[in-house]
Amino acid sequence: MVDVIIPAYNAHGTIERALQSLIQQINKEVIKVYIINDGSDTDYSNIVNSYSEELDIEQITIKNSGPGFARQKGLNCSHNEYILFLDADDYLYDEYALINLLHVIKGNDVAEGRFVERKVDGDVILNPQYCYLHGKIFRRSIIEKNKLRFDVRKKNTGDIYEDSSFNQLYYFCCDSVGTTNKIVYVYEYNSESLTKKNIDAVANLHNFIDAMNWLTHEVKKRNLESANIVWNYCLMCFHCYFHYLLSPEANEFVFKEMKQIKKIYKKYENEISYDDQLAIYKFFDFPVIPTITFYDFMDKCEG
């Protein structure tokens, strides 16, 4: 069986589409669905109940606590070895999505596939990315063995990044990754969603750095620390810093809050090659080389 965990906040307009994509799976009989109603303003249990004859569905209602808490609640209430996270805004790509992922997880710790980012101006097909939960199947045994948990802290403004931090922590505990070139997931880019509406760039970056510090702490608790992990942290922070192009007075908190990351980074800086330093420009596809280098950025961080 595969436990499909769906955190749902005011999802009355999209939950039916998500469930329909599960019903269309050619192996739908292996699916157990957990819908975590995260304190929605509107009751849409009647929509969910209309699918109960075709899908094994359990509905759980909690007070509004944020997506990290809702996903963790789903983990706590579910029981099967395989876990797939599906956002209520999103859906599986076609009827073969689940079976394609199950095929590649055999002998591996995680399965991942390509996904579509769907926007009003067109679709973009993306390869699997280790910082997203999209289009993946996880093993409960890995989660339990390493006592992995979501960051359940609730944030009121900007992106939360609790999915990214959990996913990265999980990957650090994996020995093998199974990948399919098939498209398995559709991420519906919703400009009106909680994390896209009235985005505050400073709040977004603050939340990102906070999530990376949480991840750093969780990695250290499990003795997973390595040069590669720290390098990934630094790349992401550097990318986020330039992505939002914050003014100097707006980003002073970044340098202060990166103290923990830099402390670990300094331990491994001699292991980072010049090619790795250049890779940031290719990896994040910067149109121009930033006006300051990565090391300039790190030097500004208090250490």
C-alpha cells in the first residue's frame, strides 16, 4: 500500500482534481489517502465523501497550524511503508504516475520522477529536484530509523520551506535514489496561494535562512554533517540572496543569521574546488555574473 498524504487548506476548488488523479491510477487499489484539513474556512467533506467508494480515504481535521504540521500529522496517522505527498492544489500527471514511481523505488530508498510546473503562461517540465517533495515516494522505514520530522513551526508571511528542509534531510539519510524519466506530477503554480500572494522578499529570505538553520541543526543531531551538505546550504543561501536582490539595509539580518552555517562551512572550505565555485553560475542559470563573488558574500556573514 501507498499512503498519500494531502494537506488541505481551503482546498474546495482543487481537492476534487487531486482525488480524480488518484482514481485514474491503474493501480489505485494500493492507495490509502489521508486528507489533513488544516482548519479550512469552508467544509468540503461532501466533495471528499463522494470519492469514498472508489478510494480508501481518511479525513482528519486540525486547527490551522500550517503545512508542516499538517504533513507531520498525516505521517503520524498513516502506517504503510510507501509515502507520497500530494498538495491539494496539485495532481498526478497520468494514470501511470504511481506505478512508474513504485517501479523505481524497488531496491532504493526514494523514488523520484520529472514534474510539470503549470503556469498561466505555459508549462515547464522539470527534472527531479532534491529540495522538493513533488513527484516522489518515500520509505517510512528511512523516516523512522532516522527519526525524521517536518519543521512544524508556523510562519505567517512568505514561503515556509518546511517541505524543502524535510526533503533534504531525508536525502541525506539515503544510500540510493531511484529515478524515472517519466513525468509523474503536476505542480499547479497558484498565484493566489498562501505562499505566492503578497510575497514579501525580506520575509521569504528570512524564512529560508531560518529553515536552513533548522536543517543544519537536524543534520548535526544525526551526525550527517559533510562538506557536500554544507556546500549545498551555502549555494542555496547565496542563490536566495541574489534572487531577491535585496537592498543592503534590508539584508543585514541575513549575515547575522548565517553565522551558524558559516561556522560549519569554514570547517570544509579547503575542500571546495574552484570548479565548484564556478558551478553556482551554471546551476542557478544566472544571466550575468553577480557583482560580488560567493566568498565576498560569505565574508560578510558574521563568523
